[in-house]
Amino acid sequence: MKKKILCFLTFFIVLFFQFAFAQNENPQITKPELKLKAYPVAPFKDTLFYVYNKVGSFSAENRAKAITGKIKSLYENDLFKSDSLKIIPSDISLDIVYKGDLILMSVLNADAKVENKSVPEIARRNFNAIKKAVISQNLNYSLFPKRLGFTALLILILSIVLFLASKIFGKIKSYFASKRERYFKGFTYNNINVLTPEKQEFVAMRIIGIIKIITLILIIYSTLPVLFNIFPSTQAYTTTILKWTLTPIKSAVMGFVDFLPNLFTIIVIILIFRYTLKIIKFFVDEINKENIKVNGFYSDWAKPTFNIIRFLAYAFMLVVIFPYLPGSDSPIFKGVSVFVGILFSLGSSNAIANMVAGLVITYMRPFKIGDFIKIGDVSGEVIEKTALVTRIRTPKFEDITIPNSTVLSSTSTNYSSNTKQDNNGLLIHTTVTIGYDVPWAAIYKALIEAALNTEMVEKTPIPFVLQTSLDDFYVSYQINVYTKQPKKQPLIYSSLHQNIQDSFNAAGIEIMSPHYNAVRDGNTTTIPERYLKDDYEAPTFTIKKKK
């Protein structure tokens, strides 16, 4: 009986020691008989191993949490490859590394002493535990199908939102198109028709279309970070996309905030120049209306002088504002400014010459708008004067543009300068040639009578006749008449010539070439029959017999 009891006790002791040794061989669930507190690494509920020691200021608890988080990230990575998980030695530890850059944990000598094992043994044990747990979790609880489902759902929602946004913008376009008479009435500024109703509708529709495109792009762009964040392998693109958007926005906002002091300075400078010009314009308008008179300064100089002052003021304002503009100190900005200046200087020599000529013409006052002038071979009414050109409308309603440099270098004749109420008017004239056989007094009477019967000529001063030349066969008689309608010269000349013919015919004076008249003996006169006397007979040919 005693032997049986002894054998039973011996068997129990052997089993106890075998169990104890078995526990030492599987330290995943055992703790050393030390006083250090153990923190479990359990990313998937089951404990893989424990962490006992701190590393520097990194406590054991924080080490366990960090290792747990990194192991979970391997599980969340749908493209996990077990072959990429390796043990890599370093100077003071063995590191369990994934893909050469993600260090899951480092096994130190202090960790080995706590568990009474070598560093390679603990590293290999933890390595196998991590690898087995991640593979098992991926096989049993893979997130890849769920992520595919989330991706499909997100794309479906995005498609619905884009469709609804397009429909909304389509409805907006249809609404404005149906109410075009109400909303599109054209745009007029200072009596200038800037936009017709049709053009205004076209611009509005284009703006709506641009807003639609920008809205759709923003919807898609705002969805991309969410879409990329579903898969761990593409989560890095989320940060990249946000940086592409937020970095420029941040730079723009910070740049604007930094620019605010200079912006207020620019606004103050602009207001000073603006109201200064308004004060000057008040006096200019008064001078132009002749409410204020300045000796030696004509009223028609007021507006061009103000334009020059305004141009110089704006140029000076830009010089003052330039240092406050963002980027004015950059070499690129300066280089572009120099390039534009050289380009303007080389390409605008003719334009500058015309502008200078226009300025000189303004203060020479050779003519003004509405005057009937002659420049070179061109005669007509001045319809426009600009800094570069002068436009003339001929009596044939032809609009001719003449550069101001040509106007300045050519001789100009102003037919309207002496047609004011206090002047006699423009003196126009025409010439007829009559033979010596007709008394000059009769010719004077006929010409003056014709002039007085002509419309649009002045009755006072009385028209007068000048004998401009005594030629071999005839005398040149010039009739001079005054008119205050220089724009009607072609009609006045035509009417005067008609009246001269009628007056001469009524006086029985032939307007014929004396060369022909000298050999025409015996022919009927050229005066119309209604002016001839009833007893008129054509003269006979005179034949004389020579001795």
C-alpha cells in the first residue's frame, strides 16, 4: 500500500516538473518571476507576447501600444506579404521590420534578461507570433471585400451627386432661357451699348457653364481623399491631394494677409489722386463752359489739357504704388517690366510721333470738330480728332483717316474759320473768260446779277468782280461771293455756274472761245433760242474781193 502511495506521489511530481518545463518553452503566456509589470501585445484579442522594459523615455506600456498599432496596420494592409517581414540586426538590438522601412519592434538585451533567454530567441519567437497572427487574421477576417464595397458605394454616391448637380445647372439655364426678356435687356454704360441682349444671354450662359464645370471638379476633388483613404496602400495619396489644395490656398491666404498693410496704403494713394483729379476736372469743366476765363487760354484747350494732366497723374500714381505691389522686388518682375518697356519703345515710335503731333495740333488750333477743311488733296468736314488720327468726311460721304503726323507736316486750309456771325464769311470765286468785243461793264452786271440769284450766299457784302488777266484773245473775269456755309461749297458753285449761264444768255453775251468765234462768221449764235429776239437772223458770210 505504501509502495502504491509512493509511486503515485512520484508520478505526480514528474508530471508537475514536465508541466513547469513545458510552460518555460512557451513563454507567450507566461510571465517571469520578476517584479516588472508586463504589458500584453494583443492586436487581435489574443496575447502574442509581453513587453516589460522601457526604452529611454518610452515606457513599456507605450511600447506595447505602439507595437500593437503597427501590427494592426499590417492587417489593414490588403497587400500584406509575409516574405517582406524580416529580422534585421542593428547596433544594439534585433529589429522586426516590414518592407525594410517599418520597424514593428526592437528586441534589446534588457528584454532577453527579463525572460532569461537570448535576444535571437525572443526575436524569432515574436517574429513567428506576429507573422502567424497577421496571416491568420487576414484569412479569417479580410477587409478587402468590405473596402471594395465601400469603394463601389462611394463611386455610386459620387455619380448620383454629379448627375443631380448637372441637372440643377441645366434647370438654371432653362429658367434663364425662358425668361430672357426679363433678365437680358442688354448693358449700356454712358450711352454706350456694351452688350446686346443676345450677347448678354450668351455671356451669362457661358458663366453658368464655367461655374458648373468648377462645381463638378470640386465635388470630384473633395471625394478623392475619402476614396484613397479606404485602402491603406493609397492612404498616402490622401495627404498628397490635400497638400496640393491646402498648400496653395494657405500660401495665397497668408500672402494676402501680409499684403493687407500695403493694400490699404495703395487704396489711400488712389483715393488722394482720384479726388484731386475730380477737383481739377471741376475747374476744367467751368473753363470749357467759359464760366471761368483765363487770358491766353482758350476754352477748347480745357479738355485736352485735362487729359494730359490726368495721364501724367496716373503715371506718377503708378510710380508711387509700384513699390507696394506684391512681387515688385523680384528679378522676374523687374525683367518683365524692362522687356515690356523696350518692346513698347521699339514698336510704338510711329504711334508716339502721332501722339506728339496730335498734342501740337491741339494747341495750334488749326481746326476743330465740325470745320470744313482741306489737308493736301482731301477736303471735307472734321468729324473726329484723337491723339493719333484726324478723321474727315468728304462731300461724297467718304470717311478718310489721316495720321496726325501727316496733318502736322502738311498744309491745311480751314474754310470755316471766318464763318462766324461777326465775320463776312468765306469768299468763294469762279472765273469766266470773255472776248474783248464785249464791254466789261456788261459782264460785271451779268456776273453780279448771277451771284445775287444764287442761294446760300451773302447779299452783303455785295459780290464783286475782278479782272485777273488780259490774255491774247480774252479777258479773265473773277466773280467773288461771300458765304457762311462752307460745307455746301459744291452746291453753291454748281448753282452759281447755272446762274452765270442764265444771266449771260439773258444779256445776250456768248460764253464762247474767242478762237472759235473769230472764224465762225455766218453761223447761228450759241445762245439758246428762248433768249433770242423774235426777229433774230443768222448773219451771212462776209466775202471780200481783193484787188
